[in-house]
Amino acid sequence: MSIWQELTHDNILTAVEKTIGKKLSGLLIKRNSYINRVYELEKYDSLERIIVKFYRPGRWTKEQILEEHNFLFELAEQETPVIPPLRIDGCSLFDLASTPFVLFPKKGGRALDEFNKEGWEEIGRIIARIHLAGAKHKESSRITWRPSIATKHHLEVLYGTNFLPDNFEKSFKQAAELFLKKAEPLFDGPEFILLHGDCHKGNLIHRPNEGIFIVDFDDLCFGPPVQDIWLLLPDIPENCENELNWFLKGYETFRKFDRQSLALVPLLRGMRIIHYVSWLAVQSLDPDFRTHFPEAGSSRYWSETIKEIQEICYN
């Protein structure tokens, strides 16, 4: 039985103290995270801060979580600017009453809202280095990011809930089916590698005297490299040529980029829309869902979502 809904100050501190073998101060700061439960703690003797992340039960298997950890260790060993978890007696994944958790050193940084030319080039170099490592992985326990696998799975999850209203069911399913039919064949050409998977500005931080770091590899997946690029761009590729060229200048310092794969961007956006619908369907079972997502599931929401998918299909 998972303790997910009953995480308390005492059982969190007790679990972490037992894991690290050191006493903690009473500090427990809840950090912003909706999917997982994340807290900042402090060691009693040194005042060193650590982060504990409790994974939402059922979202990932142990194998999938460890693949994320091992990839971070691999990247860190190659001096790629990421923040790997702490290893204790050779382990990085721990358990509290069937709820898995991980510990990270606290490494703060400044959020990045906008990039100049040098910033785009630096980000390009970082992601290329991640992709160099990811290209060595020929298979993965993580989801494969193509419509016939990822999107089909997300639709099955959605259809297994009551989140999709009866009066929108037919039009949504027709749009989703048309999207799958259009998108899937276009994923036959590009290479598939291990990716960050959710590479947007919110997952980049700047650390003083160290530069830009990429964080939060929760959505690690196996897919086309362009998936780690399009979310960073301020607009569709044809409307932000400068930013794209700056990024690719940095990227191609380490790795060639297939520019033809930019044609996948509208389809990747469609996949993300359907993924988000599926995610909302699962989260809608949480007691405080409506507090965080008051408009989700409304008639306006479904009308706009279906229209977006249809526009991608017909353009």
C-alpha cells in the first residue's frame, strides 16, 4: 500500500535520515511540483541542503526510473551540465512504503526567460552533447515518441477514463484518428535516440560561474532529436530563423542535425496536445484537481482542443 497520500513531515524526515545515515534539521520546504512530491531538506551538522523527490506511484516502473538515473550519471561523467541524483551505497532509488524516492544535492540557479545569440549557441551545444550520449542507446524502457506508440497509448489512457464528455466524444475521436493517420508515416525516416523529452525554458537554469544546466529528466523518452528543440523556440521554426540558426550553430559544433526533421514540429505539437489531454484525464481523479485546473474539461476546453488537432491535420 503506497503512502503517497499520507506523506508527512515526520515520515519524510525519518525516511531520508535513515537513507543518508545522518540527522536532519527540522526544515521541510515543499517545492513546486504537481506530478511528484518534492521537498527541500537540510542536514543538521553542515546545513547542507538536499532535495527529495517522491515519484507518483504507477507513473514509472523501477526500470524506467533507474534508466533516467543512469543516463544522468552517464551525462555527468562526460561533464555535461546536468544534476545527477545522490548515490548512497551504490543506490540512487529508495522506497518509503511502496513510494519510490530519489535524493538530489540542492543546486539552485536563475531561471532563463530569454536567450541572446550566445545563449542559444550554448544551449545548442548542451543538447547536442546529450544527444551524442543518447544516440548510443539503441533501445529503451522509456516510451517511444511516435504517434503509433506514444499517442496511441495516451488515447487509450484517455478513453479508459470518464474525462471525455459524451457530446464531444465523436468529434474528438475522429480528429485523433485522422491525426494518427497523417502523422505516423512521417516518423519512419528520422533517427530515434534517448532524449530529455520535455526540453523547454522552464527546465533550464543558469548557475553563477558555471553556465546553463538542463534539469528534470522525468519525461526521458526514445524519439527524434527535434523533440528536444521545438519546445525551446519562441514560435514555429519558419518564424524564428535567427534563434533556430543560432541554436543549430551550437548544436552542430558536436553533432549534425537533420533539418528535414523540422517538418515534424506541427505533428509533435499535436502529440503534445493529446498527451496533455491524457495527463489531465489521469490527474482529474485527484481531489484538488479543479483547484489547479478550473477550465480543464469544460466545453470551451474541448472545442478548442479539437479545433487545434483538426488544424494540424488539415494544414
